[in-house]
Amino acid sequence: MSQPVWVITGVSNGFGFLLTLRALKAGHRVVGTLRNKAKNTRTVQQIEAAGGEVMEMDMTESQESIHRKIKSVGRIDYLINNAGYAIFCCLEQMSEKEVNTQIATNVFGPVYAMQAALEGMRARRSGLIVNISSIAAKDPLPTSALYAASKAALEAASESLAKEVADFGIGVTIVNPGAFRTNFLGQLQLSENPMPSDYKDSVVGQTIQKFANADGNQAGDPEKGVERIFEIATGEGIAGELKGKVLRLVIGEDAFTRMKSNNDRFVQDFMMGKKFAFSTAFD
């Protein structure tokens, strides 16, 4: 069997960086993307020293640009859409630029990357797309409205795509991480607009402070989280048994608990409205 090829977006740190090293350790070819090599020289050196390749790509680039860069890799067996970021603030506060950049980075960019990889995967009748979402998509907290919306959009696209490409031997997996001890919270981004004073002592201000306090204290071990992702992708290890059997991988006890609680509330509301749903047909 030829050397498996991975394209992993957002390898400057966190899950993207660790998954790159894990796949390289397995002897696979990995092409990682990040926005600026000059600002991440140490990361680039580490990846290249391990045998990987790094390509500059911003997820807000045009469809044509992302297509060209992804297709330049050649055969792709695993596309991992990991790049993304969050702005934490109240919805009312976000500027037009922030709204557009949040959605472009977390939705449009990954969609363009998937489009570029799918042509070759479809021709070979094989391949796997892994989209790194968030528990925020299934249990949005205050301050993360647009981030949660962007991840929910990515998940909906993933669910539809999985049905579109199943006949071509292409798999799609959604990963919902909880709080892992990466630098995600350490890079906490706030809106460029001032927060209206009403929100400062409300649940919005309190949640932002909780996020800040949680940095460095997250329960999730990123090395273990990445190992589960690698396993479900390759069919190896303890999570390997899930490959091809599930659409979603939830990692982190906190993510599992929050998602179940949110789902239980949804089912309760859903069933309470059953008679009204059935009341809308023509007599």
C-alpha cells in the first residue's frame, strides 16, 4: 500500500500541530497549512524536521486560491479541517468584519478545501474528510453565538456531504472536542467594538471571565484527544472500531455530558410539540 497522504489545516498549534506529528510518526505523508510561516518558524521547523511539509494558506482566501493550493498536493487520503478560531463577545457587539471573518474562516474555507479534495477522492473511490467542530455547535454558551453558528453550519454541511459521497467510498467524520489544554483559550479574542455596559455584569461578562480563568486548567489532554482522532481516521487503536460506523466522535467528558444534557432538553421540547406538529396537515 502506498504512503497515506494527509492534508491538515491549522497546524500552527494545538490539535493541528499534534495530529501532524502523530501522522508523521506513523510514516504517513503530511502537508500542513497555516497562515504565515514567518510567524511560526519554530512550528515549521519541527514539522519539517519530522518529515512533514508546510504550506501557507489562510482560510479566508478565495475559492480559487484554496482549490489551487489543496489540489497541488496531489492524492489526498485524509483531509482534516482543523483551522478555526473564535471571537468571544455578545452577538450585539460584533462588527461586520468580525462576523464575515468568523464565518469565512470556519465555514467557507473548510467548504472550499473539501471541494478541492473531493474530486480526487471521488475518482479513486476512497478518502476521509474529518471536520473538527466543537461542543459549542451542540451546546452554545453565551459569548459564542457566531462561533457556535459557524461550527453548526460546518456540521450540517458535513451531515449532508456524508450522504452525498457515501456511494463513492468517501467517509465524513465530525469531531466535537470539549475543553482541552491547548492555547485556544490563551488566544482569547474579544470584539474590536466595546461591550455595551449592560452586558458587563451579566452572564456574558461572567462567561468571558470563566473562559479566561479556565485557560491552563482544562481537563482534556490534547495528546489523548489527537490519538482518538488518529484512531478513528485510520481504524487503529481503541477508537478504531468506530471507523465507518459513526458520523460523530465526541472527545472529552465535559463535551459528552453537555451534549447529552442538551440533547435531552431537545427531545423533551420535541415531544411536547408533537400534537401541534401533527395538527398542521390539510383535513
